[in-house]
Amino acid sequence: MAKMWAGRFKKEADSKVNDFNSSISFDGRMYRHDILGSIAHATMLADQGIISQEDADAILDGLTEILADLNDGRLLMDPDAEDIHMFIEAELTARIGDAGKRLHTARSRNDQVALDIRLYLRDEIAEIRQLIAALVETLCQMAEEHTDTIMPGYTHLQRAQPITFGHHLMAYASMLLRDLDRLADAARRMNFCPLGSGALAGTTYPIDRNQTASLLEFEGPVMNSLDGVSDRDFCIELCSAISMIMMHLSRFSEEIILWCSWEFKFLELDDAFATGSSIMPQKKNPDVAELVRGKTGRVYGDLMTLLSMMKSLPLAYNKDMQEDKEAIFDAVDTVKICLSTFEPMLRTARVLKENMRAAAAKGFINATDCADYLTKKGVPFRDAYKITGTLVGYCVDHNLTLETLPLSEYQKLSPVFEEDVYQAIDLTTCAMTRKSLGGPAKESVCAQIAAARAQLKALAE
Ligand code: ARG
């Protein structure tokens, strides 16, 4: 098919160049947004008297039909088309004749593509936010059930102090709430309309950029036409926010993988969210969590692609920028599939409370509480720390725990120890008396859940 820009050329493009140049295989997914943008543009052109109302009506009807035909598969995209913008314009002209050729008045593909990506990503952000909100709500529900489930808290992956599973889950809820906020922020900054920037220098036609911006529900038009067509910072910002979500999911995934191992056995995944081995009959593998962890690297790659692609590009549009789409689309698709698979995997997992508690009982994670017991009875903290360290050493040598160490042994090191030490180092006491704001005590975790839900509600509005 002859190119729309064939006038200036004496030869057709080499077929390799054709394929190399074409973006329809990946920008075709923006067809709905391209059509919505064109409808707003044609409406404005008619209102401003730039095209006749009759032509505008034909364009609007034609575009609406094309949209319906693409939606239900009656019209297929031509793989040889240069891009989605050219394809829809050619199809429109084939259907309605000369009026179709007037649509591109006072517009360039440069402002058109900058518009389409924004419209497309705006919808995607809304979907990603829904998925995060659903995951945060699941975390709140699970946390509510596990405000009493004692587990070891770790530093350096060494048992450190007792917490609850609910407390641990709410840490992730907090991270995801920030992710939600970051997405809202990216969406807000992105929500300015580049349409009317033209190729780079605006237009001599009396267009109304405020009208198209408001028809398309933007905050307003982008203020500088060169900027309007040539920046992709909004893609980078979104990809960075998505990378952060993936980073959080990868940490959670890593923990789930560890918790599913025989060494931990804190969690058992539902059969529907685990996979077997082709050779080892005993295996039940956490593939979903591993894939989320793995795909995080791929999204970081997308971010690096976008940053590198934009580096040092002179103003305004350069064809390099066509490379933005595969990267940002991949990031968006990846985070969506990860979030929507991760949530039910987590929700359906069986929490092995006894194993969590047994692990908490093993690592002397109440040693700080033992030292605090002495401190509260007047022993300076540093002395209390040393006495407790000596007791732990004795227990290790004699295969005992602080719970099973006889009072007489305690008293050999300090006469301050009394029978009530056992109550003070009880794991439940240790977790439940950490009532400081943000800590693992039941009332503290309940407050965290309530705050998370309030934030969720505010961010959903
Ligand atoms: N397919 C192109 C892209 O995605 C559309 C813009 C083309 N503009 C141009 N001047 N060649 O970037």
C-alpha cells in the first residue's frame, strides 16, 4: 500500500525498512484511545469552524463504527500499516472518503502519539491501583486474623524479637499504600493534554486546546508545544513507580519462598497456586512467588530501557521515542499479572501458626525481654545485657532455652531474678507488651489496620 507520505518520494520503502519502522504490532493496543483522541480533535475542529460540521459528523460516525468493528473483531489491524494512527486514518478515509482526509488538519502524529500514550496509561494506572487496593485489603483481613499469631521477627535473617504474623503483613500493607500514592501522583502529573502541540511548533489554525483537554478529561493542556511532543518523563515516572511495586512484591515473594521451605514451614500454598516437579514426586514448588521475584528484574530492565532511550535526545520528537511503548507496556502488563496472581496466592495460603510459634521459641528471641526484666527491677541496661548474654551462652551449652532454664541458674547470675521472670519472657507477653506505636501488640496492629483502611478509602476517592 502506498504510504500517506508518498508524495515526496520516488521509491517505495524497502520491505525491511517497512517492517523495521512499523509499530502497529505493539501500538495497536491503543486503538480505542487513538479514536477517542480523534473524536475530541474533530469535535474541536468543527466548533472552531476549521472543518465543516458535516465533515465532523461523518468523521465521528466513521470513527465510532471503526471502534465497534475493532472491538468485536469485524475489522482486523493491517500488520503492514506503519502504526495505529496511520491505520485508523486510512480506514476512516476508505469508509467516508474526503472528510476522512480532513481529520489530520492541525494535528501531527507527534502530538497524537503523545496523547494516546497518556490516555492509555491513565486507564492502566487506574487498573493497577485497583489491584493494589485489593491486595492491601487482603493483607488487612489476614492481619486481623493473625494479631495473636506469634512468629519470629528477623534481622540479618537471624531470629531477633517476637512479632506477630499480622504485624509482619501490615509492614507490606504500608509499603503498598505508598505505592498507591506514588501511582496517584504519577497520574496527576501526567494528566495534561499534548494535543495541539502539532509536530512541535503548534499550528496556525485557530484551535482550542482547552476544549480538547477538557473533552478528554485532562487537567489542562501541556503548556509548551515542544515539551508536549517530546517528553516521556511520565512513562519513566510510572515505570519507576511500577519498579518500586515489583521491588516490594519481590521481597514478599522471597519471604513466601523461604516460608514454604521445609526449613521454615510457616506457610503452605494452596495446591491451585503451587506447582510440582517433573521428576521429584515430593515437590510442591512456589513458582508463582518465584516468577514474581524473577519478573522484577525484567521491569527494572524496562525502566533502564526508557531512561537510556531518552538520554541526550535533542528536542523535539525523535523516532527513538517509538521504543517507549514496548517497555512501558511490558512494565504495566507485568505488574498487573503479578498483582492479580499474587493476591489469591496469598489469600488462599495456609498459615502454619504452630510452626511459627515453635520457631519463635527456639532462637532466644526473648533475650531482650529478659534484659528488660532486670532493667525494670533497677539493674543498669548494660549489666542486664551482659547477664542475659551469659545466660544465653549457658543455655546453648546445655541445650536449654530461657523458658526451660531453672530459676536457680538465673539466680546464680543475679539475685534479682524471681519466679515472675518466666512470665516476662513468655513469647506472647513479649509481643503483646510491645505496645509502642507501630509495634506488634494486638491493639497496635489493630490501629495499623484501621489506619490502612482509612488511607485506602481516601486514596480510592
Ligand atoms: N509510531 C510513532 C511513534 O510511536 C508515531 C509518531 C511518528 N511521528 C513521526 N514523525 N514519524 O512514535
